[in-house]
Amino acid sequence: MQQRTPCSSGASRVWPRRGESDGPWIPPTRLAPLLRGVCSFGRHAVCAGAIALLAGCASQNGIIDPRGYDRDGVASYYGARHHGARTASGERFDQHGLTAAHRQLPFGTRVVVTNLANQRNVIVRINDRGPQSRGRLIDVSKGAAEKLGMLRSGTARVRVQTLQD
């Protein structure tokens, strides 16, 4: 007999192992209409269908193709507080380097960031995920912010364009 356990999100899943605690659950028969057309029904199909649904959701906000990327937005910078910490790519953050954080561009992508107020630009390499603040397009390192002339203001309207290799 299958044991049912609640998920941490409050939803539930069918758990095929014995000895797990009982709790609120969604019977497999209620999941079947959601998975129709994805796979045949069964306890393994529930898991496969759930994975397929989650994978579809993840790809919508995932990494994008950098070719031809050209966007205007607000940039901010980060520096001393994060200096030496690991970035999302695994390397250590160097506030004096010419790097940046972007939500969707692949790590290693080189982009030209142009300050639209003074037309200064800098080439940076994406090595982190962010920015964490809403309404921001990119976070640049303190070294890049200095070259863009945005240290005093902290933010700037910028254009971000990928370099063609």
C-alpha cells in the first residue's frame, strides 16, 4: 500500500515507501486529468508528469540566448560588502574586476554596458545572478561602475548589448 506524505509547500504527493507518516494528500485519480497526454497513468507517471510540469515552468525564467541581446534599463553596482564571496558561477567576486550579475544571460557572456547619461561604456563578463532589486536590469562590479561614472549616484540608466564573438 502506498503511504501519503505532505510536501513542505502544503501540497502533497504519493510516496511509494512504507513507514512514512500519513497526512493530507491528493489522490492519483485527481491528478490524472492534469497529466493526460503527458504519459500513461500510474504512480511513476505522477512523478514523471510533475517533473515535466516543473521543467516547463523553470525554462520560462531560465537562461536565454545571448545573441542579439540589446536592452535598456537601470544598472546598480555592488562592491566591498560582497568582495571575496562566491558568485553564482562559483568564482570569487572581485569588486575591482569588470564583471556583472544578470538574471538570464549565461555565465561568461561578455556585454557592453553603456551609461546613457554620459555615453561612457565598459565591457563586463557575466559571472553572477542578480540584481536582487526589482526594476534593475544588471548589477555591475564597483570597478565597472567607476568606469561608467555611476559611483556617486549608485544607479544609472544603461544599455546592455552582447558582444558578437
